[in-house]
Amino acid sequence: MLYLHIPFCKQACSYCNFHFSTSLRNREAVLDGMVRELAVRRRELPAGSVPSIYFGGGTPSLLTGAELDRIFKAIVQNGYWGGDAGAEITLEANPDDLTDDTVAMLAASPVNRLSIGIQSFDEADLRFMHRAHDAAQALAAVEKVCAAGFDNLSIDLIYGGQTTSDATWQRSLDLATSLGVNHIASYALTVEPKTALGHWVATGAVPDTSDERFARQFAMLVDHLTDHGFEHYEISNFARPGHRSRHNSGYWTGQPYLGIGPGAHSFDGAYRRRWNVSNNARYARVWSEVTSYSDFETAGPLLFEEELLTQRDRYNEYVMTGLRRAEGVAVAEVERRFGGALGRHFVSEMVPHLRNGNLESVAGTAIYRLSRRGLTVADGVAADAFA
Ligand code: SF4
């Protein structure tokens, strides 16, 4: 799988701690670096076409047609993808960027799935989150991309924020299911340090978020979407049948992926994680001097950091991501991957949660998954499973 991080945004959302810059000063040099990184790091993925390409950010919908074209040319020239129509090619887009021209450009490109950062259909929510779009643009964007023929469409929604009443949240959910959307990713508003929201909460300018509101609005989310034909296939992700995100499912099942661009993460599918420097100027400057894989490795921490996962790290990640998925975790698979001792540890830690109803076994087998009640304490159940 291939991930491309486009690290630019029009403005900073109040809650965001992703890597992005609102300065476009290094835009061309960063894209030059990404094209070079695509060429130099090809060996980190298996040969053959990738099943999924994902443009994330930042704001990939800021790319012009010529810039997107240039990146696709580098993807094809370096053998990541050869035009296979079966590949999932997703681009994250913000509603305010989806003008008629941009939608037409995207419809004519290889992108076949859009993930639109709606977050809310409510004006007060959008202003509080300092989003660049308003409620009317949110609605118009979805209608426009449907009309342009995008039938593989995901939207993001945020619940539990200080301005999001239950009535507001229900209205956003009603609108979401009335549109031609077949995938919804929804997260609670998290207060992160070093964000505007983190500062407002720390200084008492706004109250902190409330666990009761999170739990209530999460229950509304699950009820509403499952009542409207969506599968709740991961704790924060819902899809109509046949529309699960292949890219995200790949992350959760340990597939190898290569992350290109400032701040992007990579995983070799076994033991090694790497993450690129989160600094656009440095990324561009150092990549302008790298022409080979040995240059890249020599640059080391100037361009990336890495960690080697132990067997225990891998077990912990496996049970954490597995318990968040509707498929749950099979005891036999834990034993096969990590050995009998960790398999026994997993069972002994999960038995109390089977007894108290946080977990259920799938069709009476030794496959454990979170129950409806357990969804609200998922992190605690996973923490108990950790070795
Ligand atoms: S558009 Fe996305 S990446 Fe950019 S600041 Fe907002 S939430 Fe963060």
C-alpha cells in the first residue's frame, strides 16, 4: 500500500495535531522531494502493483491537476501501480476545495474514492472547529461529487465537541445517511496539547469535553448508522456492504505500507516502522541532495526515524487493532503468530471480560470481539490484553 502525505492546509483547524503547514512557501520543493522519494524508496515495498494508494494530509485537495498528474506519473514510472482498475485510490478532500473545476479534474484522474472532511453539517460546530468550509458547502460538496460519478465516497464526522448538542449531532447523522455516502469515519473530538483547542481548555476559555457526552453521542452514531444499513466494521468506521476501506483495513491487518512526504509513516509488514521528518523545509532541502537509497539511509535522522518492534510490541498492536474490528481476535491466530505463552496470556486476561459482558465469542468459537457494551471500554479491554 502506498500513502502520500500532502502537508499543506489553508488554515489550522482548532483541534488538529496532524503535520501540516499553512505556508505554501515550500510547496514545489516538497513535491520535488516526494517525486524523488518515490523513486528512491521503491525497494521498501514488494514488487508488483499496490492494492491501495491513499492521498492524505494536510489537504490533498489543494493539489492542482498538474501536480496530481506529476505524482501519478512518478507512481507509474517507478512500478507502484500500472493502471490496475481494481486498486483503491483515495484522496482526502475538503468541501471548500471541491469547486466544479476541481471535481471535474478529480473525476478525470485515477482517483476512484474520495474521503471528504465534512466533520459536521452544523454552522456553530464548523466555526468552533475553525474549519474552512460552512454547512452549505459541506452539503453541496457531497451532492457535487455524487453527481460527478464518484460512487465510492467516505465522509468524516466529529462528535462530542463543546458545541455539539445531541440535537445537532442527530441532525448531522440524518443528513449523512440521506446523501449518497457509503462510508463514514467518525471520531470523538480529542483535546490535544499544542492546538488552539488545547490552549482554550487549558486557560479555561472553554470547558473540557465530557465523557458522558462522548458515550451518548457514540451510542447515537452506532444506532443510527446500523439502522440505516451500515456495517460497524471497526470501532470508528462504518460502511455499506462492499464499501469497507481497503487501505485502512490493510493498516489494521498488518499489511506493509510506504509513506511518502513529510510526516508520513511506513511499515515493512514485519518488524520495522519508519516515520519521516515533520518539517517541510528540512524534508525538501535534504531530499534535494538524495539520489540513491544509500544517500537516504546515510541521511538517517535528518529524514526519518525508525523503531524495530519486538515480538511483544507486535502482539500488543495485533490485539489492540483486532479488538477494535468486528471480526475480533481468534485465539488460534494469536497462538500461531506469537506462540502458546502469549496465546494463554490473551485467554486468561480476556476471560473476565467474557464473563462481565464486555466481550462476546463469535458463534460460540474461540474468537473474541467487543460486545455493544464493550465498545465504550475498548481501550481498557485492550490494555488488559497487553503483555
Ligand atoms: S484540514 Fe485537516 S489536516 Fe488541515 S488543519 Fe484541518 S484537520 Fe488538520
